[in-house]
Amino acid sequence: MACLTHNNNNNNNNHYHNWLRNMVTEQRSSFYRLEKVFPVYAMGLPDPDPDFVLNGSDPIWDAVKQEAKLEAEKEPILSSFLYASVLSHECLEQALAFVVANRLQSPTLLATELMDIISNVIMHDKAIQRSIRLDVQAFKDRDPACLSYCSAILYMKGFHCLQTYRVAHALWHQGRKVLALAFQSRVSEVFGVDIHPAAKIGEGILLDHGTGVVIGETAVIGNRVSLMQGVTLGGTGKETGDRHPKVGEGVLIGASSTILGNIKIGDGVMIAAGSLVLKDAPPRSIVAGIPAKVIGGLREHDPSLTMKHDATKPFFSNVAANFRDEKNNGAQNPNRNEVNNT
């Protein structure tokens, strides 16, 4: 399979190693705290300046580069990989295009071709540039397994799927629907995630793990939403047109939850893991069960930011107690089911 390469690769590596040795001491003395370097709307603050990418300051990219340098020092075997993936590029957009293109390449979709397409879309779309940074901040803040901004860019497949969707979504609206669907298909093959390019997804999104996530064509997801693995936003199988869920802002959707139909999930809703949601959920409610029902409310504005999945422990404890009571009553009255059915 084809891989992206650089001319005079050995010379580049030698140049990088010399440069790294000269920079290590300076990095250690001037090292700044990388967490929270981006004043984030991903954390629920007001919308950022849409032109922030162009103001000459890019703390996310600065953090990614510095982390890559430090990782290359700690793990020399990764130095060439880190140089090719991060340190040889002039901006975050180019680095991301390189990484994603190499993840998605195939014998008939060459990495060089994919990188050209991805770069061209991202570099000409300020909205995508902003979304990339808000998404990577969301991964860093909300996923304890995400050790750094650099690790999100390089290793988090949920992040890669999300950014590929953003490129495919732009292509879809440019009228290049066949190419957009090709990206969707390739992401499904490589990562096991299926996001239709026509779906509308906001910013500051965490797609945690990603595996098994399905998002349908007319689905809408608001800003600052966190989705765990195995989440489905699907149709009922018998409708056409606008047939998929509309998810508000700050929603937390637990693992293996299924939300079906053109229903509305209000802002700040927490959907418990394994739920089957078939009806609207009011804002800041806790929804759980099969089929799901509202079991309580939340004081916090955006459960997607706190990632507290244990909010339904009292509910499930109550369910377990009721199940035991019903089982005991049924054992004492073997004719109970017959009586209830008459």
C-alpha cells in the first residue's frame, strides 16, 4: 500500500535529530502547562471568535508540536513517525490531513491523493478549522485516556472519524456526493464507524472509542455532545425523508444506546447506557431503560462535560429491588401470571 513519504527522508531525519538535541534543554526550561491552553467553547463558554485561527496564535498546534518533541525524546523509536506526522508540517490542518490520509489509504485510494483532498477542504473552510480545535480540546478534557493533544491527533480513532466526517460533509454540500460517500464507506471499513456525510454535527464533540457508532443521514447533533461507543442515531426502518433524531447541546449519550426516529433530545439530557429511546426527552432530564423513560432531572447544564455516567445508580438499584420483589411474589403465587392475563 502506498504511504506518504518525503524526499531525502534520511536527510530530514538527521536534520530533525540534530534540531531535537539542540531544543531539549530549552523545552525543559520553558515548558508550559499544556492543559487548558485553549479558552474553550468546548467547555461550555460562549462562541469563540470565528476568525481566531487567523490571528497568528494557535495554542492547540503549539501544544501538539511541543508534546511531539517531548515524546520523540522519550521514545526515540517514534521520532521519525512523530517528525513525519507532526513536526514536518507547518500547521495543524496539514498534520491532520497527513495522519488521516495514511489511516484511510487503500490500494485504490492512495494516501497522497487523500491528503490532497483533505487538505484542500480543510484549508479553505474556517468552520472546519475551528471545529478541529474544539473537538481536540473536547477529547483532551473529557477522555481520561487521552494523554495529550498530540495523542488525540495521532491515535484517537474517534477523533479521526469525526474529522473525516467533517471533510465528507463539506464535499457533500459541494455536490461531490459520490466522493463523500466513498469517505463514509472507507471510515466504516477502517474504524467501524458509520456517519452519513449529510448528517449535521456541531462542535466540541467527543466520540469516545467510536466503535459501532452509527449516525443517520438526517440526524442532527448539537454542540458539546459526548457519545460513547455503540451509539445509534437511526430511523425506525419504515420512514423516508427527515427520519433521524435531533440531539440538543451538551447531551451525554451512554454506551450502546439506541435512539430511533425523528425525535428530539433536549439540551443537557443524560441517556443511560443501553437505553432504547423512542420518544422525545425534555431538557436536562435523565433517560434510561428499554424502552427508555424519564427517571429524573439534572442540575448541571451539560452532562457531556462532566461525563458522570453513574447518575442513574439509584434508579437501577430500585429496578433491581423491584425485580427481586416480583420474582419472590411470583414464586409464592405460581398462578400470578395467569391471574394477570385474565
